Amino acid sequence: MSDGPVLVFDSGIGGLSVLREARVLMPGRRFVYVADDAGFPYGRWEEAALNDRIVALFADLIGRHKPALALIACNTASTIVMPALRKAYPDLPFVGTVPAVKPAAERTRSGLVSVLATPGTVKRQYTRDLIRDYADKVHVRLVGSENLASLAETYMRSGFVDEAAVKAEIEPCFVSHEGRQTDIVVLACTHFPFLVNRMRKMAPWPVDWIDPAEAIARRALAIVDTLPKNADFSDGRDLATFTSGNPDLAQRRLMHGFGLTVD
């Protein structure tokens, strides 16, 4: 439905970084934010099981919210489930999130780039194919962080994060080789931008942290702009829904802070 909301889907709060950019670009469009907190974290799921879970979830989400477009604001999910979602729901446009390997390879001066992701994204063949296709002239280090997504969840709910823990997670990103140093770190999880200021503080030297949120939002806008413009969306509420059905008080406060009404 062209007059439906944009549905932003993630395993937790990470997709709020994409929602923030999408709202700037699409101020008249309604949004529904879906946090699959019952399945968090995705990085520890087996591929087939996660694929089946997300495809099944979308049957209900599409029926309830009738979105104009679905934005999968999660690298791990996007590298696994996009073909299955498009096959199962061919009438709904989907926009995925993939590691920003190509812009990093184009922008690096030292030729040393790191991709900071969840273990699930690191081990996907999709990620390695991106490096092969777009970064064959540079050295790309893949860093799978077990804990950063959870640290970001804690930070966004409580306002506190263990900086030593952040430092330990990002340290493998920083490489020195023959007088050159890593100069770009790709944030290949939508949770990570919420910790980028702490990452800057704990980094051994300055780097360019690439947050793909704006590029993802622009891709969604390009598709939304092709849909018939036959409604005014400005009066609708932006909603947040949790697959657990039982968000805690901190989650509710966070969603309220982003202007979302918990469904």
C-alpha cells in the first residue's frame, strides 16, 4: 500500500540509527519500528533458523501494518534473508543493509580498512563477496565483535557503558603495517553508531568511522519516491512494536524518546 508506513526492522535498538536518518529524509511519512527483541542477538543464530524466523515474522507484520516499504536495518539479517523475503512477499519493496565496503575502499588513503561487525555478518559469504568485488586493491580486516551490540543496547537503555569493554572490542580493528595504519573502520552493525563517540575516545588513533545509516535511508527514499503520492501521512502516529510483547520500562522510555508510541 503506497499510503502505508515505512517499516524499519531490527533485532533490537540498532535500527533506530537508520530510523533517525529516514525521518529526516521522509518527514511526511509514517514509520513503524519493529524490534525483534525475542530473537536478539542475531549474530548467534544459525543461518537457516534465522531466515525462517524473519520470513515468518513478516507475515504478521505485513498483515497488521500494511507497510509501503520494509527496511531491514540489520546487516546480519540482510545478508541472510533478503532473497527469501522478496520471494515470499513480492508485492512489498525491501531495502537491506550491507557493510559499506565499497565507499571505505574508495575513501581509504592508507589502504588499511577494518569492518567491525557481529560474528554472523563476518562469517557470511556475502560479506566476503563484497570485499572481493569492491575492495580487492586494499587490505580489509574483518572483526567480529561478540559484545558491542549488547553494550549498545545497555547504553541506550541506561546511559552507561563500560569503556574498557568497548576498547577491548574495537582494538583488533587497528592495524599498523610498514608505516601505514588503519584509517577507516566500517560500522557493519546498526547498533554500533550509538557507541561511536566512546569508540573515538578509546581508539589508539583517529580513524574515519563509516556509518551507513544515511545511505540506507536514501535508498529507501528513492523507492518511496516512485510510489503513488495519494495520501497525507503527517497525522499518523509512529509506532514501535516488540516481538517479545513485553518491553521493559527502559525500552518504552527509549522508544518514547524517539517519538514512537509502543504498540
